[in-house]
Amino acid sequence: MKRRQPDPGQNMADSAKTKSEYRAEAKEKLAALTDDYVSSASAKIAVNVLSMESVRKAKTVLAYFSVGREPGTLALLDSLLKDGKRLCLPVCTDLDETGRRIEGAAPVDSMEARQIKSFNDLVRGAYGIPEPADGTATVPPEKIDVIILPCVACDRDCRRLGHGAGYYDKYLSLVREKCVTIALCYEKLLADRLPAEEHDVPVDAVVTEDTVYRWRR
């Protein structure tokens, strides 16, 4: 395990870039990755996540179904199910399957964690991403022990750059303080130093194919 302490003087030119610029840069890097790298790195990331003590001890895990060239989570989800974890995936209740906002949907608390017992519980959701079907059990935020989050990019001080929709930011404000947050990121997509606003809180760990970077509260 590797813990890095923030360095205020590190790459100040890079830290001046905006989040939008970092997102664009990360997407270019992602597109340039080879299929072999994506496959190999995804497998190693899954192994590193499953080796974490917080994950081994967790009873309830909120993860996500990867799409495109994100670090693949299918094998990770399968292992969590086989390990007997109560596995949840997110559902954005204000979006239809095309990603359009549902008329009259609540503007806040619009992401839920719903339990799946097998992949048969999944249906096509927003943007075509597999998600738990209607009728699957909703698990309250305070019952979640570990949250495994997607990202566009991260840095070694555990700052996470999301897609900008804000769903996880809202949801994380509802979980217990002891809930462990883990972002999955390719080593090649790590930034030297991401910009952070006052309300941005680092995740507890960033897992790459090489190691686990930790942030101490």
C-alpha cells in the first residue's frame, strides 16, 4: 500500500488547469490506451480491490457496472457476489434509459443503491448502462460499508475527477463517516495534481493496476 502526502508546490502549472480541461485530456489518454492494456490493467485493479481489508470485511458494497473503456468491473462484481457481499449498483431515478431527465423527478437525492443477487437482476438503464431492475431492494446510504466509484481521472493524493453530473457528490453526503470510498483508475490516467474546490473531498483510496494510493483523513 502506498500513501502520498500532498505537495503544495507540485506542478503548479498543471494545477491551474480547469476540471473541464482535465476531463478532455483524460478522455484523449483513455482513447489512446491499447485493448491489451485495458484488459490486463482491469484484471489487476480487480485483484487489488479484492485484497483490501476494508473490502474483505465489508458486508454491503455499492459498486458500478463499467462501460466502454473504463476499468472493467464485471469480474470484480462477480467476485463480490460469490464472496457473499450484499452488492448494490446505482440507479439515477431522475433519468430515463436515454439519459434524459424525467419530467417531475426530484432534483435532489436522485441516486439510489439497489441490491442485486445476480446479473439476471440487471436491465438497460440510463445511457444503456446496466442497472438493477424495478422491484430490486433499495439499500439506505447509512447501510453501505464500501463505495467503489468510477472516475474520469484521479491523482495520487486521492482527488477524484468525476463526469460532472454530481450524483455521487450528493450521495456521499448521506453515507456514514466510516464508509470507505474507493475510486478505480488506470495508472496511465493519473494526474500529477487535480484541481479541488472547497467542497471536494478526496476518496479514501485510489486503486490502479500498480498499487493502492491512500488518503488519511
